[in-house]
Amino acid sequence: MEHTYPYAWIIPFVPLPVTVLIGVGLLLFPTATKSIRRMWAFPSVFLLSILLLFSADLSIGQINSNSIYQYVWSWTINNDFSLEFGHLIDPLTSIMLILITTVGILVLIYSDNYMSHDQGYVRFFAYMSFFNTSMLGLVTSSNLIQIYIFWELVGMFSYLLIGFWFTRPVAANACQKAFVTNRIGDFGLFLGILGLYWITGSFEFRDLFEIFNNLSYNNDLNFLFVTLCAFLLFSGAVAKSAQFPLHVWLPDAMEGPTPISALIHAATMVAAGIFLVARLLPLFIVIPYIMNLISLISIITVLLGATLALAQKDIKRSLAYSTMSQLGYMMLALGMGSYRAALFHLITHAYSKALLFLGSGSLIHSMEAIVGYSPDKSQNMVLMGGLKKYVPITKTAFLLGTLSLCGIPPLACFWSKDEILNDTWLYSPIFAIIACSTAGLTAFYMFRIYLLTFEGHLNMNFKNYSGKKMSSFHSISLWGKEGTKASKKKWSLLTMERNSFFSNFSKKTYQIGSNLKKRNQPLISISHFATWNKKNFLYPHESDNTMLFSLLVLVLFTLFVGAIGIPFLHEGEYFNLLSKWLTTSINSLHKNLTNSVDWYEFLTNAIFSVSIASFGILIASLFYKPVYSSLQNLNLINSVVKKGPNRIFGDKIINVIYGWSYNRGYIDDFYAISFTKGIRELAELAHFFDRRIIDGITNGIGIISFFVGEGIKYVGGGHISSYLFLYLSYVSIFLLSILILQQIH
């Protein structure tokens, strides 16, 4: 299969014709282009499918031959400076190609139906095709300059796709926030690239690593400068992969369409930071301070992402914080030097999280049939519940994705996350305790999402938002207006997360709106709703076949992709496909790759990790599983909620945890006060100085000149006698002044 390598340069350009044709069509034949808009999905999927076959061929060649292929050609040459472009095919590249193409195809198929009602359907596919081009160019790049060019293109199309519904102020603000935050990391990346070129004189990875290792071996490096350059390179990955403290853009990026969240913010773009660190790991691994910094930043991200996901009500934002935490696991593995474990978790997480995001999109799609297009309602888990009856296929797919992310065997993420947890015990017991505790939190908040959305009966929150056709009843809200009266506290149970201990976490209670008070029927009586004709209600429904197809294929990946890292007995020794695939990359890190497995140790660690995940699931079930749903049990619910968590945790601790999580750790508020407000005040001070001081001096000189000129104008009358009189007067005054001064002295 070596004959396919020379043609790898065409990989980034395969999806590009769709964008070009759509752009030309919208420019020259806008009406015709929009009238056949559903046809644009076919060439997008077809071209990416061809690319998938080509990528699979390259990957098979990588596995069989364990070779690295690089081809470059000179773009510009000037004296000693030479800039080359090319493509690099190695195990890391082939893994990323498979991920991008498989998830990309499934997201495009899913999007054809999900975006069919949207006026920007054609624009959506144009953006997606160009994004795929940028991402494919990024992972096949052979040097840092080429990576930076495609890195910026990926960021640009991420900006466009997050702000796809730019008429919504929230979406417009979200894409600006993502753009500005990523520019911070990208600026550091650019400086790091220049600094590394200053040290090595090359942008090419092959030459760069060789020169750097030789300089390091001969102690010819300025260690402080090298560490600074490595830190700047890492800052680009911190921003792109939403690591602390540049993670704040990721939850807001959920304002884009759900397929965007699945492709960009779960499987591909956020993985670009992991890809960059993995690509530069031969350089980072000889700088211990940077490896320690990567580990420290990542373990903070792991824990922070998990805690911030605990109390989110928007289903997509909860999954976004989950993504942030899982990316932290991958970065932690790279910081520990566990190259194989990091890439293994990158693969398994990409498919599992894409499944969860597309599953959430299926839920949102069905809820929009009830509440209309309203993200505050259709994405709010508090308003869901009992949906398993209406969307059984989505429910099954979402449950499998949830179990995978929790680390339950034999699903995909169990194998990769368990390997990372095992490596943390060898690296640092403190990091291992944090990582294992976070695994329990992951199981807790993931099952919280599942239980709030699917389990229980047709709860009242859903009933009040399901509505009657051509009626205003769907607009009646249980939330009402915020209040502080304790007498309304029993109703807050129905409006917060239903039948859960966390219902009592918030200090705020909610008064029932006057529109509901006027109704004579009991507020939560199930029999009241039973008297309505069910045909008059709009109930949630399962998604169409094209959307379900993508979910089912991702289910298969979630079930079986973990097998590539499972050791099998082959010819007397243990063998796994992933290790064989990554042999050349791991050898370049000068690390020993062994296929031997201590199955007793493996089972012991597996039992420990599964126990932690099971404990998290159990706690989530106790907190969120709906048991009561009728009016006569309301007092019992209030009693359980009042005594249970207060007795176990205490009001203050619960409120602190809930407030920390719901308010995003107050990090956004800190940035708003310290940076946004500070920059605005500095700008206002500069504006005041410019207008009052700089402009004041300039304008003052002009005004003085004007009045002096006006005065002189009246003095000059054109008569010689007047001039002689003034001259003699000035001389007389001058002489008189001299005489007076002499008399004084």
C-alpha cells in the first residue's frame, strides 16, 4: 500500500469542491442554489466517504508496515531561509484522519435532517466542508508553519459555526468569546513557533526534533528560553482544547447547532490541542518542567470540568463540561508520557461523546415540536423527564454513550480511561486520587443527565410545556416569578430538578404565576391532564431515520472500538492492534513498548474503577431517580428532601457546591471583572487622556493663536504715524522700567 502515500497531499482538498460550488452558486445563481439545497448534502457525504476509504487504506498500511512517510516541496527560498510545505503520514495522522472522516460523515448525514428546516441550510454545508478541509490539512501538516495556517482556518470556521445563528445575541456573543479566547492561545503558539525556529533553524518536525535533541545532548540550549518557547506552544493547545484557564469559551460554544457541537466540540476541533501536544511530545518530553506543567494544568481541568457539570440545566452545556474534563484526562496522559493511553482515550471518547451530542440533538429536535424553537426550554433538562416512552431508540443510544463515558465495561471508554487511571498511580498518588474521584463524579453527572431526561413518568414540567394545539396553554410556566417567601417553598420542588435532593439546594424559591393561580384544577393533579384529549397534545417523537442511522452507527463504535486496545493472545504472546499501530510513534519517544499484561493487576484495577463508577451511578440514582409523582406524596417528598441532604451534607456545604457548579466556578465573573471591566476602564482612561489632555493642549494652542491674531489684526491699521507712536511708546515703557529698577537697587 506504499503506492497510496504520494497522493496523500490531496486529502485536505477533497471536501473543498462543495464549498466552492456552493459559494459560486450563491453568488451567480442564488435562487437556483437555494431551491436545490437538499442536494448539497449528497456531494458532502460522498466526497468525505471517498476520503474515509483512502484514510482506511493509509491506516492499514501504517499497521502492516510500521512506517512513516513524509513528502515536502520548497515553497520559498531566500538565502539561508527555506519554507517548505508537504504532508506527513504517521500513526498519529492516520488516527486523526479516521476520526475526522467517520464522525464527519455521520454528522453530515444527521445534519441533513436536523438542519432541513433552517434557512441557512446551504451555508451550513459550505461551512462544514471548509471546516473539514481545514482540519484535514492540520493533521497532515509536516511543519509548524503549515499547522499554524490550518490552525487559524479551523478557528475561523469554528467562529462562523458557533455564531451560525448570528441574529441571536447570545450566539453572536458566544462566537466572539470563542474567537477572543482562542486568539490568546494562538498568539502564544505563534511566538513559540518563532522561538523554536530561532533555536533550531527549522520548522519541519523531522529536522526540528533531531536538531533539538542534538542541542540538548550537547548542552547547547538556553534552558530558560527553551522552556518559555515550549510553554508558548502549549498555550495554543490549552485554548483549543479548552484547558484551564482558557476553557471559558467551550460551554458558550453550545449556542451553535447541535451537529456542530458533536463534530467540532466533541470529536475534532477540541482534539486539535491534544494532537498538537502529541505531535510535539518528542520535544516536550526532554523538558521536565513543561511535562509537569502539562500534568498540573490537565488535572485541574479534569476536576474543574467535572464539578462544573454537576448542576448545569442545559443538556449541551453539561456535555460540554464533560468534554472539558475528558480532554483533561487525555492531556494528563500526555503529561505523564502515556502516549498510547492518551490517543486511545481520544479515539474512544470521540465516538462516545459524538453519540451523546447527537442523542441530545435528537431530544432537542423532539422537544422543539412541543415548545417551538426556544433553547431555554428545549435544552433544559428540568423541563424534560419520562421521554424514554416517546424516544426509545434515542434513549438506548444515549444510555450506552452514558455508560461508556462512566467507564462501565465492556464499552469503549472503560478500556482507555482505566489505562489512564492505572498510569496516574505510577506517576503521582495525589493525581491518582483526584483522577479516580473525578471518575466517580463523571458517573454521577452523566447519570444525572440521563435520569433527568429519560426516566420517570410524564412529569408536570413536561405537561405544562407540552400544550394544546392552537392554544396559549403551552406558555403557562411553573417557574413564575422569583420570590423569597418561605410559604411557597413546597412548590419550588416541582420547578427545580424534579424529585431530587438537589431541588432544595438553591436559596431561591419560585412563586406560582398568577395565570396558574386562576386555574381551578389542582396544579399537579395527573387526573386533570388525563381529562384532556391526548390527540390535542403535541408529544415528543422519535427522530427521522437519517438521524437515527448516525446514532446507531455511533452505538456500534461505542460498543466495539475499545477492542483495538484490548490485549489478545496471539502466537504465544499478548497482542493489541493499537500498540502495533503506534509502534513507530512510541519508538520515536524512546519508550519501551511491551505487550505483556498482568491480568490479575488488570482485573484488580478494573474492579476498583468500576466500583467508583458504580458508586457515582448509585448516588445519582438516589438523588435524581423520580419515585413520587402525585399530590398525596408531596409532603413525603418535602420531608425526604428537607431531612436527607441537610442531615448528610449540611445547608452551607450544599449551597456552596451548587453555587460553584451552577455559576461556572465564578471564573467567568472573575474574568468579567478583572479583564473585561478593567480593559474597559483602561480604555475610558485613555479616551479621557486623549480628549482632555492631548486634544486640550492642541486645541488650547489653536485658541490662543486665534485670539492673538485677532488682537494684532486691529493694531495694524496701515498708518505710519500709528506705527511710530506704538514704537516710541514701547521704547518709553522699556526705558522707564530700566530707570525704576535702577532706582530700586
